[in-house]
Amino acid sequence: MTGPSPTADDRHWLATVYAVPVVLLTLISAYFCWTALTIRPSGAWDDDAYAGIVLACVMGVGAAGVAAVVWVLPPVRRVLGWGWVVPALVLGVVAGVRWALGG
């Protein structure tokens, strides 16, 4: 028999199922990272803008962290390679740097 093995077919479906939360969390992190980078305070007195930057950074870092936690789970790591989690980690680092710089 020369068809694909049942194990290979199962890995394809597992990769699809496991990739969904990682991709969604990466997109959420990208949104909050973009928000943190595009908010511009009107001046030193604009506390609401600074609070928005901090909130967006916290949410971006949090979403990236959850994506990394999902990827670290052994069944997910066996099916998905590093390339699936690196974008989330980069976005988390960018949001963390923006948070550290404070606007």
C-alpha cells in the first residue's frame, strides 16, 4: 500500500487544531502591540494615553505569554515547530520594551 500513513494524517489534523490557539493569540498580541506603538500622548499631562499604552503592553505581553505556554505543552510542541511561537515571542518582547520605555 503506498498511501499516506494514518499517523501522518493524524499529525496534520493535530497541527491544525493546535495551531488555531497559537495563531489567534499571536494575532491578539499583534493587535495590542500595534495599539501600544501607535498611541501618542498629547503631552506629559496626558495620563489617559499613558494608561492606554501600559494596558496595551500588558495585554500584548500576556497574549504572547499564553501563546508560549500553549506551545510549551508537550503534545503541541511535538507537532508545531519553533516557527509557530517565534512571532508571538517577538511581539511580546516589542510590547515589553515599549512598556519599559513608558511612552
